[in-house]
Amino acid sequence: METMNSDDDKINVNTIERIISVGFGALLLRSSLKKFNLLKTIPSIYLIYRGITGRCLLYNAIDLDSTERHNVNVRSYFTINKPREELYQYWRNLENLPSFMEHLLSVKVQENKSTWTAKIPGYHREITWDAEIVKDEPNELIGWQSIRNPLIFNAGKVVFKDAPNNQGTEITVIFSYRPPAGILGEGLAKVLNKPLEYLIANEVRGFKQIMETGERATNKLNKE
């Protein structure tokens, strides 16, 4: 005899929301039992059920699943008046990245792994994560991603192509990050996406300046 799985049995509430549901439900239940109040008791029991089982009837009705995570991609394109071999070599030495990525405080390389320390705009403390090179095509592409369950999963790649008419190199930089699952994560993605687009474009522009002139132009706004 086959067992049919219903959508009603699917867990569609992420861990953070489940903890909040149980906590708030318990407080509401305690309040309702001091002086019995059916209008408080029913919602409190439902919240506790929602938190313990991970199932939300409302989410199921509107086909929402807060356990799902979606990557957010930020892209930037530049043409740099240098051969791609030179650009690749500079970028491939990951310890060079903080020279033009102002949000990066340091990158320390150990064999094929690296430890990154950064300060994120609007987040007033340092965060550190480990990463590894996942794709390396000399003079063409470098790809990397975070490992060991970082606070925010992130990955990136840079592609080097000869520009038309011997006008240097076209580079495409893609950063991908995965905010926490659920409504809180979606809100974080909306808040961070535009600042990150500006940040990445500004930092790739800094890479262009360093490679073409040997130094990065001072940005007073970044220092204040």
C-alpha cells in the first residue's frame, strides 16, 4: 500500500520563525490561562503547533515556503587597458583583493583554502569566513565560494576576455550571496542588494585604477 504525501504535511516554516512562534505562543498561552480567554488560547495553541511542526496553514494556502533560499547575484562589467594575463595574475593572488575591495580587511591564503575578513556596510562588526577556489582557468576565469557554513553563503567569479580591436580586456565580475531563509532573509536581501551593487561596481573600478595607473584614487566618502 502506497502512502500519499500531502502538501499539508510539508515543513514550510524556517527555524528562526519556528523558534519565534513557540516562544510567542507560550507567552500568549500563559497569559490566557491566568484568566481563561478563548480568543487568546486558540491562537497561542496554533502558534505553538506551527513552531513545533514547522507547518503553517496560511503559508500552505498561499503557496509560501520560508525554508527556501534564493541566491542574489550582483554583476559588474569593465574594460581595462591591460592584457588579461596580467589582470588574471593579480586577481589570482587573493591576498591582493583588499587593495581594491575596500570592504575586505584581509585575505589569508593557505594552500587552496583562504580566510576572508570583511566589514559589511551598515553592519558594525567584522565577519570572517573560509573560502576555496572552485574553478581556475588561467587567464580566463577564477571562481570561488565560501565553505564551512558561513553566516551568509557567498561565491564569486571573474571572467577575463580580450576586448575588441586590441582595447585591453573585458572583465565580468559576479558576486552571489544567499541570505538566511524566510521573510527575514528576503528583507535583508532587499536592504543589501542596492548598496552591494554600488559597492561591487566601485571596487571593480578600483581594480581598473590600480591596474592602469598603479594606484587607487582616494575616495573621501569611503574614509569618513
